[in-house]
Amino acid sequence: MYSDIDRVLITKEQIALRVRELAAEITNDHRATEGGEAEMTIVPILTGAIIFCGDLIRHIPIAMKIGLMTVSSYPGRSLQTQGSQVIGQQLVNVKGRHAVIIDDILDSGGTIKAVVPVIRALGAQTVKVCVLLRKDRPAAKEVDVDYVGFEIPDEFVVGYGLDYNDLYRNLPDIVTLKAEVTGR
Ligand code: IMP
Ligand code: MG
């Protein structure tokens, strides 16, 4: 697994620091609502957001529910989006609540554009979006998001939840892969 890495873009130490900052921002924006009528539901997009979400929410000391959403966009060995589709959801209790959608990376924007209307339609009072990474490409900049961890070059990355062919999610850093691995 490690021998497939080309370069490390973001180290686990950098990620850990930034995750705490993001959690502080989200906490500040939602603290006023705690104990009030509307509370928070965190909605990680499976599968890429699970590691980020797990780390993030442990630094948000506010009552919250978790709802899971599955979106397919980069099946198998895809290096480009094949179009985003919400293919499943579980326990997404957002009615009258403050939803915070969590994703690993903002690329074409298709995933966020597919998920936000679904969460709105389920009756969320507010919908915010938090992505760990945003690629430097016009499509990604055009999508409205509330919290961004890191701006990265328009390259295919894996690690810390992000996969290629469902592998490399457990790498602690965010890295690029050698060309011979992806065949490009
Ligand atoms: P978008 O819908 O094109 O914005 O892409 C978002 C989804 O595609 C993410 O949730 C990832 O699952 C996947 N994705 C986009 N870029 C990459 C990448 O560089 N590496 C791994 N997965 C990616
Ligand atoms: Mg994803």
C-alpha cells in the first residue's frame, strides 16, 4: 500500500490540526441552537467521509444525531465522476433540525448538488456543508459550501477516507498515487 504512494500532499498532523479548527467553527455556528428546539444532525456521505467525520465530531461538544447518506459517483477504478446519485440513506432524521453534510472532497460538485436538495426535502431547518478538501477547478468553486478544510490542486488523491477502487482509505495522510497504479 505505501509503495504505491507518489507524494504526500497533506500529513496526518496537518489534518488533525485543521479538523480541530473546523470543529471549532461548526461548534460556534451551532452552539446557540443547543438546548433550543432545533438540534443538529451530522450527515456524512459514505464511504469517503467516515474517517473525517469520526475525527471531526469528537471535537464538537454539542448534542447531535448522525444520519448516513450513500452517494455513488466514482465507482471502481474511476478517476472522474460518473455522475452523482443518492443511492441510499439511513437514519437521516433532519426534520426541523440543523443539518451539516460532511464530505471528503469537493470535485465536480455533483455530490453536494445531489445531496443538499434531498436533505432540504426531508425538512431540515438549515443545511450547511463541510468538505475536507476542495479541488482547484472552476466547478468546485461554483458550489456553495460553508466549511473547507484544505484547497488542493486538481489531482486525484487518496487516503484519510478517500479511495481508488475502494482501497487506500486507511492511509493516514492524503497522498497521490504513482501513475502505474492508476494506469494514467
Ligand atoms: P464530486 O461529486 O465530483 O464533487 O466528487 C465528490 C466525490 O467524488 C467525493 O465524495 C469522492 O468520493 C469522490 N472523489 C472526487 N475526487 C476524488 C479524488 O481525488 N480521490 C478520491 N475520490 C474522489
Ligand atoms: Mg464520496
